[in-house]
Amino acid sequence: MKLYDAAWAPSPRRVRMYLAEKAIQVERVPIDLAAGEHLGDAYRALVPRGVVPALELDDGEVIVESAAICRFFEALHPDPPLFGVRPVEIARIESWTRRIEAEGYAAAAYALRNGVPAFAGRGLPGHWPEVSQIPALVDRARVMWAGFAEALDQQLAQNEWVAGDRYSFADITALATIDFARRARLTLPEGAEHIARWYGIVAARPSAEA
Amino acid sequence: MKLYDAAWAPSPRRVRMYLAEKAIQVERVPIDLAAGEHLGDAYRALVPRGVVPALELDDGEVIVESAAICRFFEALHPDPPLFGVRPVEIARIESWTRRIEAEGYAAAAYALRNGVPAFAGRGLPGHWPEVSQIPALVDRARVMWAGFAEALDQQLAQNEWVAGDRYSFADITALATIDFARRARLTLPEGAEHIARWYGIVAARPSAEA
């Protein structure tokens, strides 16, 4: 197996953090996003959409989407469980993972891809026809980010971890999102004390270095 | 348990199709989206973000996000499996579900919420501060929709079902997305013959009526 990986970007980091938490070793192939390697012919012969990360299995099949790659490894190596065991845990982890993605992660991606000159013409991740930046999405991103931070802070006021009483894939997703958003100049509001408490703990785990 | 449900909208339909495929009966409480019931105080006391569907458990806990609700039932009632059994099946289903959501479903939601006057001020689903429509997102949606249709057609040229050789949650997601997109005037291109073959089969299943 080979994991096509990239520095800096949040989705590859999510997979690396997941693998670090599970102590799973996988051969990694670095893809240079800054040089546009993910949009070149060689990589796109493997991954037509040109997205990173991607997992190439030994039979040549390629799996894209960071959550799908992590669920593949979860099925192979169930312990420690990061997607839940009891039905309600499974549901909470999936629910919070998706809320973080739809509100927080989407806000950061909107702000970065539509507000930063380096992403001109690349409003969507991966290989697409030219997609113009939409500056109004940066304003929308600020509304989404504020709503995300408020909801997550309320959740962490009542729960030790994002999805309840156990560290999970939702915590990995939240950390990757918050660190990514900082690059898009979306930061946590001053009053988000419960997120701050949680952040200090998750950012100190060895997996956060991955 | 109570499932807060709504006619017309794609996410509640995804849950209804899933439940129909599994022959699971759940008490349903209809929420009137056209009348704004999901944004009213009573519903928001239960679901602060004002999104539908939501599953209220017997102890009062509320689970949001259609995929999370379906995964909850999958854990309780594993057969027939709709999220996969073997690791590679699990990964394919998750990967395609997310691609359909990120490219096809997002395109439909962009086009509808930013292009239809009835959604003025409600650019995001659920309860948010006023979010203005962004007409440029309707153009971006067309690019995304074309890319989604092309990728899905290629996948269905080589596979009987969206995620391989078995009907799964990815097929449910694709059907809900394609039917939803039609309301946003995003239709399948003429040449998408493999999607057409697949659509005829999935749309004829009793679950499609749910």
C-alpha cells in the first residue's frame, strides 16, 4: 500500500494524525502541492480528480477522501476505536465530524480558496476547469466560522471530547480544521474557553505533530 | 425514538430511503419546511441549528446529520449491510458518498439556495444570521455538476452500483442528489448512458418512493 501525502494541507494531515493515533505504518509518497504535482499528468493517471490524500492498495485500486481512507484502516485495525463502538457513539462521531466539515472546514476552505491570490482560478480543490474566486464567499465564511465556533464551544462545555467522553475522529477533524482555518485568518473568538481547554489537550498529543 | 422528517428535502429523503431498504419502522414527526417550522423556537429548542432530519432518542439525546442517523441504525440493524462489510467495501462506499456530496449535492444546494428567490437571505441550510445569496455560486455549481456527472458516469461504466457490486448508501445518496438537483435545474447530460442505466434500476426500487 502507498499513501499519497502532502505537507501543509488539512486532509492529508487528518489521515496522518489518524495513523499516528493508531500506530499504523504505511509507505508514504509525498506530492508537492506548491509545485502543482497533484494536477500533473502522472498523479492524475492515478487520481483523475487530482486530490490528496489517496491510498493505493496493493492491487492498484485507489481510495480517495480522507475519511474513507481512515475508515479503511479502522476496519483493518479496530483498536483503539476512533469511529465509535456503541451505536450512539458511532452516531455522535459521524454527526460532529460532518458538522465540523460543513461549517468549520468549509468556512476555512471558502476563505482560503476565494480570498488568497495564490488560489486564483482554483476555487475548488483538485482538477477542474478554471473556477473563479468568489470574494463574497469570504464574507459567508466568517458567518459560518462564528456559528461553528459557538456550537463547538457549547458542545465542549458539556463534553470532554468533541463527540463525548472519548477521543475520536471528530477530535482529529476539529484540530485539523482549526489549524487550517488560521491560515485563512479565521481564528477562535476570545470567549471560546471550552474550545481553548480542549485545544490545549489535543494539540499536546503526539499525533498533532503528524 | 422519533425521527423529525420533512417532505421534499433531500437529506430527510436519504434517511427514509435507507430505512425503507432496511425495513426499519420509526415514529416520524413531520416538520413543515415551507412554513419555516424548522426555524421556529419549538424545533430549535430541540435542534438549535434548525436542520432536518433529526433523530430524538428515548433519553432525549438528539442526533443530526442524515449519514449519522443512518449509521446509528446500521449499528443496530447490520443486515442487509448498506455501509459495507469488507474494509475495501467500507472505503469505497464512504469515498463515493463523500464525492457525491462534495461535488453533486453541493452543486445542487449552491444552485438552489443562491439562485431561487424563495431562498433569499437563506444561503445556508438551517438557522444562521442572514446569509445573502451569491449568484456566482450558481455558475460554479454548473461546473461542479458537470464534473460530478462525468465522474459518476465513468464509475458506473465499470460497476453495477455506485460503490461496486452491491447496492449501498452511496446509491441512496446519488439518487437523492440527482432528484434534488433537478429542482435546481441541474440535469444529467445527454451522454451519461451509464448513469441512465443505473438510474432506471435504483429509481424502480420501492425505497425510491420513500
